[in-house]
Amino acid sequence: MINREDMLELTRRMTVSRSSITRIAGGYMDSEGYIDGTFNTNFLKLTLSDKQKNLAIAKAIPFADTNENLKEYKFVNNRQSSANMWKLLNEMNSSGLKNDALMETFYDLIGEKYQSNKDYAIFVFHDRYDVPMKASDKERLGESEEVHEYMIGAICPLVGDYEPGEPECGFIYPMFKDRSTDVDHIGIYQIDKLRPHKELEELFLQ
């Protein structure tokens, strides 16, 4: 189960002045799942307007209703095999999204499985959060305990020329659990919990 306080701790920082997001990468996909274009850039180089728009997309995933629209899933026992999504996600995260070959592999895998009747975009954000120490009364002590390095992914239908709409699916990995990094779990977001994209869950947990 996801502790909402953990997710809120992340989303409170998702403003232009407080954000520690380092990079944003993405792929524009046609309705058949083929890549129509990609980008990969330092988040700090975006304009103020683009930072605000992209932070709103990223925040939608961890800020979603916990254990309803955003659910936690445990990776299977063979998560460390040489050819699975767990390995790819960890390589993407450790590279800070800077490896374009890894990113295109990720977009291709999404495109092969994701069911859509319209063009869409896949956005991936990389963040490094210096987790501050807190006393038992939750008062911040100031010094960092660890760095939580993680990604947020969002799949958004396109509402114009390369203009993403509200995320309809997404993920957060590794999970932030008990104020620490948890590589054994992934959070998967579905905007419609009654008609989820089951193919996305199957892809991530294969």
C-alpha cells in the first residue's frame, strides 16, 4: 500500500522554485505505436512557461488518489534477469535519462503494447531528491539522509501539434516508501481505474 504522505512529500517540491528535476525526455507516438519524434533536455534549460506545464504533468502522477488511481505493484522474483523492464528502468534511472538508446528502447516497448486510438506522447522526468532528516515529531532537522533518485513517466494524448493533454497513464519508479528508495516496487497510474490499460501493467511487470 502507498502511504500518501510519502507522495505528498514529493509533490510539495514540484514548483518552479523548489523543483529538483534534472532532466526531461520524451517520445511522440502515432496511434499505431510508432515513434514520430523524440526530445531529451536539461530541465533547467526550459522556459518558465514550459517548466510550469511540464511540472503539472509530472505532479499528476504522484498526486493522484493513492491506492485508487495510483497503485503499487511488486516486481516478480526474476526482476534481476538480463532482459526485463526492471533492468531497463534501473538503467534509465542511473543514467539520468541521458542515454538516448535506452530511452528509444523504452518508447518502442510502450508503443508495441499500449492501446490507443489517437496520437500520444510519453514523457519521462528524472529527479534527485535530497531527503532531509526529520525528528520523531516530523520537525525537519536540515541534513540530508539520502538522495532519492527516481523517475516519473506520463502517457498523454496529444491535443494539438506536439501538445500533450492530461496524463491518462503513468508510473513512478523507484517508489518512495517510508521516506526511502524502494527498488522492489513501482507505482502505476491510471486515470480511469474502472477501465485501466492492463497492457501497461503487464509490460512493466513482465
